[in-house]
Amino acid sequence: MVTLNCDCRKRPIDASASEFDQAMSSIFQILMNVSREFLHRSGSGPGSIDEGEYEFAEFICESMVSLGSYNLQSIAGDSTILPLYLEQVCVI
């Protein structure tokens, strides 16, 4: 089983903040892509995903919520990613 260790580093306040924001933005995008794929597949009909895939998707969704709880400021200024993130979190 894949695990995501979100030790929830706080955003640095020095010059490395932009690098941290870029890394967090990439992680948000990866999780959102996986979540979007799950939502698409699960909407295609009953039985379209098995129990293992469902558990994995549940883990991804929980990770998205956790990441947003601690690092939302990393994507708050991105007018493309933030609305998509909020939309997906509201759907899950």
C-alpha cells in the first residue's frame, strides 16, 4: 500500500517560501489529477471501481483535505488551482 507522509511542514517565511509554494502546488496538482480520475471513473456506473481502488481514492481525498488544512496558502494566490481544489474537495 502506498502511504503519504504529510508531516505538514509549515510554510517558511524566508526566501525559500516560493520554492516551497511551487513544491506544494505540484503536490496539490498531482493529488487533484488522481482525485479527478477517480471521480470520473466512479461516475461511469456501479461496479466501475473495486474495493481496493475505492480505498486508495479515499486515502487520496483525505490527503487532499489534510494538505489543504496546512498548506492552502501555497495555492491561495493561484486563480487556476485554488477554485479546482475547492470544487473537488466539496465533491468528495
